[in-house]
Amino acid sequence: MNREKYTEYFNIIKDLYIKKDISIEWYRHHFRFHSKIDLNNHIKSQGDHLNPDEFEMIIAEIATIIRDIALGNRLDDYEDWKVSLVKENLVTDEELIHINILSTSSVETLKNVNQEIMTKRSEANINETIGYSLLLTLEGREKAANTVNFELSKKQLVKLIETLNESLSNIEKLEKKY
């Protein structure tokens, strides 16, 4: 495929990625594409010279390039201009670090966090509110069974936030140092 056509596909992918119509979910040994729109119809609507099979091939190659950049792998298998296109237009250094962590972690990584405010009521009088708590759900990426629920009091929530803020501050200090 010539450079002009490849770049046209790339720009479609970039636009869809920025609009969050497509996303890539990164795992240790693979990645998954997700789309909120019908990609076949979208590609066909962009012109008769484009086709969904080529699009899928290009998006898989781009994801592989991204992963190889993130992991620090050799990029000899790709044309330099393709690597530059991805580096300069699609991913930030912060995203590459995120992808590296998700792709290399030997422990479970976080897929999703949900929260729900709960009301504690008196057993004697259900109309009487005793207090509030937070139900925090942490969902793992690799196994559906790796979902953990925590009920936190306000005091525990404050401690968790302090701990997370301290961790974030330490990571940012380390990033500035290196």
C-alpha cells in the first residue's frame, strides 16, 4: 500500500481515536479493539477506494507499532515514516508508559473503578440516617473474578485519598528526577 493511502487510513483512525469512537484495550499478551460505531459503514462512507479489510490490517499494525514503542522493542520491521506518524500524532509519552505497564505487569491491573454512596439507616427507625459510606468497586482486567468491593467510612476514604495523593506526588517527583 502506498504512503498516501496508508496516511489516509491513519488519519481516519486518529480521528476515531480522538473522538473515542474506537479504543484499544491493552493486556499482557494481546490487545483488543473496541468500536462504538459500525466501522465497515464508516470506512465505506469515506470513499470507494477504501475498504474495511485494509482498515483492520492498518489498525492492527498501528497498535503493534504502539506496543513495540511502549515496550522499547526494535522497530526495524516498520518503515521509519510509519513509526514517526504514530509517535508524533497518536500517542503521548504518558500513554506509552501506561501501555507499557498494562502490557508488562506480572500482577493484575485495574480495568475499572466504580463508586456508590451508601446510606446507613437505624434498624429501629429506617427514616433515621446514621451515616454515609462509600462502596468502592475495583475491577481487574485479566479475570472477571478479580473484582473487589470495599465499603469505606469517611475516615477510611480520607486516608485512601491521602495515600493515593502521596503516591501520585512521589511518582511525579521521580518522573522529574529522571
